[in-house]
Amino acid sequence: DITAGTLSLGDAAGDYALTVTNGAFTITARPLAIAISDGTKVYGASDGTLGYAITDGTLAFSDAFSGHPIRRSGETVGTYEITQGTLTLGSNYDLTVTDATFTITRKSLTYDVAVEDKTYDGTTGAGIASCELVGVFGADDVACDTSGATASFAEPSAGTWTVSVSGLTFTGVDAGNYTAGDTDTTSATITPRAVAVAISDGTKVYGASDPVLGYSITDGSLVAGDDFSGTPVRVAGEHVGTYEITQGTLELGPNYALDITPGSFEITPATLSVTADSTSRTYGTTNPVFTYQVTGFQLGETEGTAAAYGAPVCSSDATEGSSVAGSPYPITCAGGTAGDYLFDYTPGDLTITQRAIAVAISDGTKVYGASDPVLGYSITDGTL
């Protein structure tokens, strides 16, 4: 109530009979407008303190709010209304409350990917060995799905390289609460491709040029577009013998692991053709010294320069008494030696000619009626 209080007529009070009718004093609720602040959190995190702010009006004295806003219950990704809840200033205020929105956002997961090592095949493609999700909340049903994923090495050549992975997704009942984050950097190794090569055996005749040395793949294969460089080489030497053929400069580069089986190179003897010179002699004389012709020397060699050369010897079975009728008699050569040659012999002919003899018949005589004497003769030229 509102009473007279100290109200009076002062010095004239005695002149009045004052009748006071009390009044009523009304205190109305103080208007105040507040807006609940929007809120957010990442799925799986705890709710923060829900806030609010005065948008119109002020607090009187040292008054303060009590209680707090509340949001609609729920922990999956989505939006939830935030209302006044227990927030109040009591009956002295006329509160106008603007509700807000609380958003639960997707939790970012990191992929922990393991990639398979592989043998060099000329491509960057990689196989995914396993995929784990890092950051899953509690026992949520969410797993990594690699069915549409691809993995690529930074380089196609042999070595250890960073591998990039794309196309990974989630599966599971709770997958909607998550979003893809980074993929952990991973690496894997491309190992050299094993190829076995056998060096082909080679051969040549002494004095000839070396042929092209060959080789063949006996195990493994080359990636399309790859090829060998370089050539095998053999141990130096030009004399008759066997020489090893090794890898030499033959290679496929660092993308291959070569297993080389050496070959064998054989230099075979060249052939010297020895032809006995045909000759003749007179019946009853000794055989002459037989001669021959030799051809086929290599590299400018001669009988005097060929290695380990031993001259052949030619002979005939004919004797002083061999008849003219039996001729010609063969002249054969044999016994030649040379470190880098074989000998091929062609016989010659020894012809025995008739021996020239001059004979003078002796004159003869007898007496008529006598018997003839023995008729005589004498060699006048030549001998028997």
C-alpha cells in the first residue's frame, strides 16, 4: 500500500480534518529478452556449456540467472533444439526466450593403411593389405571399406616409395557419424624382378672373327617395353682353346635382379692343306727329297711364325728296285704339327721312268762250215 507517510498540511494542519485513502503501488515484472546461443560438438565429444545472451533489457540490481538451457537428447550426428530449460530470473522478470540449435558434426577418422610390397611390373599400382580406422568412438559399428579404393606408388621403378591411397569409404551401422580424414602416409617396396639368363655357347675357327655373342632368358620375363643393353664378353684369347663368356656389359638396370649363367666359347683349329708335289725319277735311282705346298695359314702366319709349328714329312713306299710298270707310286705327307691348325693331306705321284742304256752288238765271225760262236754285246752308255 501507499500510505500518507509524512504527508501533512503543515502549519494549517489544525484547520483541516485530513482523511487519507491509501493507494496501491504495483511493481511489474521487468521485461528481458534472451537468445540461447547455438552450440556444436564433434560426435563422441562431451557437450560444452550451453550459453545465452541478453538481447533486450537489462538486469536490475545484482540479480543473476539461475539454471541453464537444455537441449533435446541425442548423440548421433544431427541438429537438436536448445530450449530455456531451467534458466530463470524468477518472478521479477518477464523473460522472452529465443531457442537455439545444437549441431553434432561428424567425427573425422584417419585411415591407417598397409600396402603390399610387390615385384617390379612397370606400373604404379599397389595392393592394399589392410585398412584400420583411427579415432572410432567406443564400440561403434564402423569399418574401413576398400572395395572401391586404389593405391599407387609414387614411382613404378624398384625401390621403397610413398604410396597414395584414394577411394576409401566406411561401412557399418554407425558410419553416418563419421567423415573421412587424412590417410596416414604409408610406403611399400617394389622389389627388382628376377630374371635368369644363360649366355649361349659360341664357337669359331681359328683366325675368323668372333660371332655376335648371344643369350636367352631361362626363367622370368621382361616387362613390356623393357630390353637388355650391353653385350656378353668372353675372356680374351685367339689361340685354339676354350674361353669363358661372362655377363660383360649385359644388363637390365636396377629394376631387375639378373642371375647369369656363363657360356663357353671354343676356338677350333683351322685347317692347313698340305699337297705333296708330284715328281719323277729314273728306274734304279734313289727317291728324291719330296716337297710339298701348304695353304690355309691365318692372321698372316707362315710356317716360320705359326705357334708350335712342326713341318710335315713326305715319303713314298717306292724303292730303287720299284718297277716302271708299277708307277706312279703315291707320295704321302704326314707328321705336321701346329698349335692352332689341323692338317689335311693330299698325296702326290712319283713316276718312275725307264733307265737309258746304250748297247753295242759285237761283230762276229766263223770259218765256213763251223758252228756260230756266241754273239756278244757291250754297254756303251749307262749302267744297270
